[in-house]
Amino acid sequence: MNDNDKQPSPGGGGNPWMKSLMIWVGILLALALFVQLFDTRGTTATGNEIAYSTFLDRVDEGTVKEVAISRDVIVGKTTAGEAFRTRPLPVPDTTLIPTLRQKGVTVSARAEEGSSIWAALLVQSLPFLLFIGIAFFVVRQMQKNSGAGGAMGFGKSRAKMLTQKEGRVTFDDVAGIDEAREELQEVVEFLKDPSKFARLGGKIPKGALLVGSPGTGKTLLARAIAGEAGVPFFTISGSDFVEMFVGVGASRVRDMFEQAKKSAPCIVFIDEIDAVGRHRGAGLGNGNDEREQTLNQLLVEMDGFEANEGIIIVAATNRPDVLDPALLRPGRFDRQVVVPRPDIEGRIKILEVHMKKVPLAPDVDSRVIARGTPGFSGADLANLVNEAALTAARKGKRLVAMLEFEEAKDKVMMGAERRSMVMTEDEKRMTAYHEAGHAIVSIHEPASDPIHKATIIPRGRALGMVMRLPERDSYSYHRDKMYANLAVAMGGRVAEEVIFGYDKVSSGASGDIQYATGLARDMVTKWGMSDKVGPVEYAQPEGESFLGYSSSQPVRMSNATAQLIDDEIKNIVEGGLTRAKQVLGEHIDQLHTLAQALLEYETLSGEEIKRLIAGEDLGRPDPGAKTSSVPMRGTSIPKTKRPSGPFGSAAPQGA
């Protein structure tokens, strides 16, 4: 905003509140004038109002000295000097004037009330003046807002230009995506020194498409390019082009490039370009003409007859598969930069960037936090640091310690604690054995990820949870690990059956069964890990759906093959169930020990669980929790109503 914008005009045009106030004041004044012009009571002569019959009586009595007669009113004075007025009859009284003459009353004519030429003109022109004033105000607002999406500016571009005043972002603020940053480094060098490439006949790519999951830093990376090069940065969303009127989007594309030409060299960033750049003809004959015209205009502007030198288009999407091929050909978006989720080293760098703004305690270790957050994007890590700072603030601390980061990580990954949730002793005991079953099977499965934490405190939709974290980032999973995950997933259900009996198995393993079934289905239909089915893909391909139609062909298989796939999925899941029964049957004492500890302490770390299984002391003070005796298999316990949903997820994080 410049200085002129800050100073209101004399008429209040610079202040919207003052402008609205003046409009209402003008309307009220016009209404008051209108009422005054038609209120004849305020414009008649002074004097007492008398009835017409009384006036005639006074004339007959000879007490009237003079009168002034008009069409609407008769005013006059009595011989005693008293003023009066009266209203004549609608029908003219032809005997009035002779009677007045006979009684010696002075008679004169009175001008018609409101008969002024100016007043009459004002009354006639008032509606037109009001209409003209309102029209002038509306047109002025249209002109003022024409560049910002006003009523007369629907064809104007909605791109916003960000300058250095709004916070300069450089590559130092972008961490964890070194490969993507290096690919875009030459774009920065071109914007700084175009002649360096022109001397050798090289041309910089006109468009770069950033592809990555939500939250990986695509927008931040685009702003860093502009910040490093020190050029204007225009940003717009793909949905800002599309309107219900055909041709508006194309007009906005033309206007956006006209603005960019005036500020060249510059960067135009289009976020979520798949909103306007989807594959043409996907509507099966009922395509969106407006969207297709907008896409056509964008294609022409990027690589048409008129070259847009110095304008680099950077777009972002997480659905590159739905983009039109013409948009990805060389000369347009001819470079695709993949922005992946960061690995452990990238997460450390991202955490360090966000931790610069937070006062940290000496015990905070970014590597430990990064190891415990596999699969987190940059946005997830920023949220984690913010949650830790909020947790420390609620506790009244001045520094954010490792404890707050652990609590924030549990809240982000598992949900907030529901300590106010009332659970019976039987529900707590069943939850403890359910989670202990997951943990014991995980400990005795060599291919399973190590346990990070086990808890029976309700979080989110779960009544308890066993969290496992991989020792390092994994990009593929082996067969032995998949079978281990199936056994761990079935461990909770098996523990309920072993301890409480067949009839007391609850619905708490629904999430575990869903995970195990999905994993077994992928093993059979996607990854070819069934000897009977073979290395053949039978999974339904993931394609774009439009109005119920899928762009991908459905999988064709015989009834015998479908039955074979169902049998193999069932056999694999039941194999995990059998393995869980075997492990828990061999280590039933460890199951009792761990469940009893969960009832006493509610939450145990992975190291504490290892020490407990090894028979070592946990080193914790006794919380004094009173727990009842442990029911063994076949012992009858009261049946209680359990909430639906999983006790906890046995799935590894990031799978």
C-alpha cells in the first residue's frame, strides 16, 4: 500500500467505513426532504385549525375580518386579531364569495402550497437523482476493483505478485530436498545472468513441474527460486482460472502473461495446476469447454508464436498422471522435478530449520526425533515443532525439552490422549492383554521393527496402541517382514482368546484384521508372493474416475482365479494367526508380565519392555495402582459393552 492509499480523500473515498456512512446519511437526508415536501402540515400558515362549518358560522356572525383563499386551504383573521385556518370542501362552494362580500370581509387569493417551481422540480427529479447517484457509486466500485476480481474485472488475472517486502525465502530455508534444489539451481543462474547461457546458444526450460506429495515443500521451493534470483514472483492457483462462463479462464491466462511481461524476468507459479491442466476429453463427450479453452490458451502462451522471454512457469501438482500430454512436452513443462518425502538426513535438516525459532533445552536431539518420524513431510515436521512449543507453553516452561517433543510426536502420530474416557477394570485388562499380545509377538519376530512404545491410554479412536518404528528408512519390504507384520497384527486377537476364552473375543481387533487383509491382498494381487497364483498382477489399477467411469480398464479374471485369490488371501492371514498363537503359547509368562506392567504404568517405552521381558527392574517408582488378579483362560468375566474400533494399529509407520 502506498502513501496515497493510506490518506482518505476529502469525501471519505479512502475509508470504506466513512464511505458507507456518507451513503446512508445521503439516503436519510433524501428521505427527510421527500417527507417534508409532501407534509403539508408543516408548510401551511400559522393559526388554529377550525372546521369549515365553524368558519361559516363566524362569517354569518360578522366576526371574520379578512381571508385568503386557495384551493387547499383558507386562512384568515377575526376582528379580534385571532388567526385561523380551515380546509375547503372538495366541491366548490359558489355561495361563499357572495356571503363574504356581503359581510364586508376582505377577500384575497393565496398562492398554492408547494407551488414553487424549484420545489416541484426537486420532487420530480428526486428519484432520478437517487438512481444516478447509486449507479455512479456502483460503477466507481467496479472500476476500483476491476483488477481484483470485481464485477467488471472477471476477465482479469487473479495472480498476486510477491516482492521482497513480504519475506525473502532462499534455498537456506529449504531443507531435505537437495536433489530438487540442485535441479532448479540453473533456473536461478539463468534469471541472474541470462547471457551466460545465450552465448552458447542454450535456452532455459520454459516450465518446471514440481511433483510431490502434499506438504513436501513445492510452494516453498518455488518461492526460494524467486528469492535467490531476486525477481518478481507471481502466484496463482489453478482453480482461479476456471469459471462458469466460457472464455473467462482464457482471458485470465492472457492477462496474467501480460502482467508477467511487464515484470520480466519473473517467475509465475501455478499451484495445483491439475485443476486446469487435466487430460482433455476425459469427460467422454461431455467435457468442460471452459476448462479446455483455458488449457488451450495456457499452451499457446507457453509455447506459441509469441515468445514470452524471461517468464519461467513453475507449477506444482501431486497428480502428474492426470495432466494433458501436451502440457508436458518439451518447450512447455519439459522438466519434472520430483519433490519426495525427506529421508532421515533430510528430516534432521528440516527440524533444524524450524527449531531455530524455538528456544530448546539441552536434551533435545534432532536425530532422535527424525528417527522416530519416518514418512513425515516438511509440513508434518513443522507441525510437530509447533505442537511441542504449544505443549511447553501450556506447562509454563521457558524452554522446549525432549519430553515435549515426545508428547507432540505421540499426539501427531497416535492422536490426543483421552484420559477423561471412563473404562471399566475389565476393559482395561482386556486392552492391556491385547496390546501385550502385539508387543510379545513383535519381540519374538526377528523381521519385525523394534517397539517404540506401548500404551493403554486411549488416543484418537484407539483404546490402546503399540507403536513400532523402523531403525532406518525403508523403501521396499521383504517377504519375511510382511509375514512378521501379519503375525504381529494377529497378536492382539490371539491374546484375547488365550486369556479370556473364545467367547470373550472382542471387536477390538477390527483395525488389525483390516490391515492384515489389505497386506495379504497386496501380496497376492500386486507383488506376486503367492506360489499358487504366481507373479501375475490382478489388482485393480488406480485410474482417474469421471462421472462414475474409470479411465483404466478393469481387471479381467475367471471365477476360478477370483476364488483362488480369495483362498490365498485367507490362507496368508490365517498363517499369521497361527504364528501368533505359537509365539504367545511359548511365551505366555511374558504376556502376563507385560500386561500387568501396562495396567500399573499405562505406558512403557521399547527399552522398558525389553528390560521387563529380561526380568530386570524398570527403575520406575511404584505408581500404587491397584490391579485385580489376572484372569486365566476359561475364567468367566462380566461381559461389558465395548466401543467399536481398533485397540491399536500394529502396522509399521510409513508402510
